[in-house]
Amino acid sequence: MKFILSKFVFFLAFFSTQVFAHAFDEKYDLPLPMDYFLWGAAATVGLTYLIAFFFLKSPTEIPSKNKPPPGKTLIFTSTKFRYVVKLLQLCFLMTVGGLLIVGLTGPQNPLMNLLPHVLWVNWWIGMPLLFMLFGNVLQVLSPIDTAFNGITRLFRNSLKPLLRYPYWLGCWPATFLLLLWCWIEVIYPNAALPHYISTFVIIWFGASIVLKIVFTKDYVRHHIDFFAIYFSYFGMMSPFQYKEKEAQKITIVFPFKSLLSADQASIPGSVGFIIAMLATVLFDGLHGSDAWQYYAQFLSKHLPKLLDINGYIPGALGIFLVWFVLYGIFLLSCSLNLIVSRHFFPQIQIDFQSMVKNFAPTLVPIAMAYLIAHNFSSLILQGQNFLALLSDPYQLGWDICGTANFRPDITLIDAKVTWYIAITAILIGHVISIWLCHLSALKLFKSPRAAGASTLPLSLVMIIYTVISLIVLAEPLTNG
């Protein structure tokens, strides 16, 4: 099974040039053949589909766009609470300013500068997990929004949008920017240099404020700001839900169900963005695998003009192909879902667009699983460097926090622990996605039998996703 699917992985993986960033020097010897893990994982996800088919019968209490998930609402009206929020917003804004100063004026060795560690480890890996735990209430602390709100107050909230945002454009700009961000992270060699990072952050900070002045803050957040959209999808998995228009309310709901009532999913291009969430992490893993070597050999033999010394073009083509293939597979599975439902239940009329938009958010837990599986070890091991660098950001012998002499404990996690965390995350993510997919189908079809039949093709795709992701993860971690 592993051999057969590895060929499919090669087809999926037209990827880039860097060594796998999350690998260990030593590999873990599996106690069982790798095929046992693959068959066991596939069987677990398949069993989840059968359980959902036989036991999830009622479409009641399923949230929708006009009927958010029920839950307990916490109301914060205290003046002190508002002051605390304002203080935290100011602290976050000042923290970003301090990091930019360190990035521009501090040591330019990425290992000795605080900014690259905070951006690529503590923030890019850690922040989605915080959103998953505490919800999108964390968006209140956005330093860009804090700066923009300060500007609007200077004009006494009289700023009006200068242009009307094209509806057809949707969040396709955010999708493109997320793929570009992945290319920068994985391919661009200067992505870890403090000066380059500071320059990028300043440009993004300024561009975001200008765009919010031109199109309004709400439009930019839901259509262009790929960071905000990315984090918001992770926030929808949290039991704590927050809406800016109801600034004093936090609703406690059942985890993950908010994905079924996501307003964001109705925006054109949102499906492509969700697929990009999967593609970026999968690309990060595949580009350091043997699949990339096959890809490089293929290009050198058949398309040598696409090769460049830095691998920029192959990398850009690779991330696009991963996204394109995953997008095509998802649309194909939804087409099969529609064909099956119309064949066996002709009385139910559901259009293709509605099915795609309803099923796409159910893939977000898989993106969560991929993030944890690929990056958890980096967060635990590399994230410790933050403590020492925080005490001495300029490497001048300071000890501001008393942690300047702290050294990371690399024994906290090894290849064995990483493997079992990864396989657990992958399984849980796909199981939750199967469950959400069935709930979404119940919401659409109102019939348990129709829901079960219509989700079979997509469930089979999720089983394949599970096996492929485990193969990609196993290559740098295990012997087996």
C-alpha cells in the first residue's frame, strides 16, 4: 500500500528545494510495519464515516448562516474590562514596534535576532493554535486594527470608503497572498533575515491600513488580509466565539460547529483559500521529500528553461500545482457527491455551488491537523530560543528577564514522540472533518440516507488524504 500510494504522492508533489525543516537527526524505528499504520489510519477514518452514517440521524441543532450554534453568552460591560482591552491593544502595538526596531538595528544573524524566531515560530505556528483554543476574540488585539482605529479617531470616525470592493474578486487576493507567503517561507532564502522581515512587516502594515481606508476595515479583513482570514478559520474551531459588532459578548459553543455557520465561506474564493490552507502545510512537508527530487529530475529533463539557480520558479510552480491538484480533487469529489445524491434521491435538488461552499469549511480541521503534525516539534524546540533572545535582544550581554543563559532542552521531544503526536493529530483532524461533513450534509439534504450517500466520495478522499499525509510525515521521522 505504501509503495502504491507513494507514486500518487509523487503525482501530487511537484515541489521545492529545501531540506525538511522539521526532521530529526535520528529516526524512530516503528514497532510495526508502516503499512499497519496506514491501514489502521484508513480504517479509523472509514469507521468514523460508518458511525456518522448510522448514528447521526437528526438535522436539528445544526448551525447555519442564519442560525449560529446555540451556546451560553458571556457579557462584559465593565468599564475596567474595556480599559484592560485597550491596554492590551496598546501593548501588542508597542511589541510589534519593538520587534521591528530589533529587526532593523539588532544582529542580522537570524539565530541571534528575536524577530525571526517570533515571526516564524512563536507567531506563525503558535498563533493559529491560540486561536483554536481561545477563538477569534484574539482579533481584538490586532496591532494593525489598533493603529487603524487610532487613525479613524483622529478624523472623528468620518472616514468613508473611497472605492467599492468588486464582489467578484472575493477573497482570491487573500488566497494568492497565502500561497505567496508559503513560497516566501519555504523557498525564498532571505525569509529569515531580520532586515528583510522588518521591511516586509512595515510594507504589510502600511498597505493594510491604506487598503482599510480605501475599502473599509471589514472588507479588507474578509477579502484581502490573509492573516486575519487564516486565523479566523482556526478561531471557528474554538468554543469561544466573538463578533466585533457585538463587542461585549463572547458566546461559548460546541467546538468546531461554528465552521458550519461560517459567513466567510459564502464569499467568492473562500473555497480556494481553504484549499490553500491545506496546500501550504502539505507543500512544506513534501518539498523536502523524495518527491521533490523526482520533480527536479522531471523539470531538468523536460522543462529545463523553468530551472533557476535559486529554485524560485520551480518552487512557485510547485506550490501552485499542489493547490491546484487539491482544489481539483475537492471539486471532483463534490461533483461525485452531487451525482450520487441526484441519482439515488432525485427529489432533492441541491446545486453544485451550494454543496462546495457547505463542504469546504469541513476541511479546516484537516488543516489544523497538518499544522500540528508538521510543526509541533519546531514550536516546542525552536520556540524555547525566545526566552534567551528576549533577555538579550542585541546580544550585548544584557539579562533583562533573567533568561539570557537559558538553553533549549532538546530532549523534550524526539522523533518517536513527534511521530505519535503527528499520527494522532492527523487521525483526529480527519475524524472531525468526516463528522462535520456529515452534519453539513444533514443541513443540506434534511435526510440521513441522502446525507450518508452524498458524503461517500468526499469521505473516500479524506481517507486518501490521511494515508498520503502519514507517508509524507513518516519519511523524515521513521525507519519503516
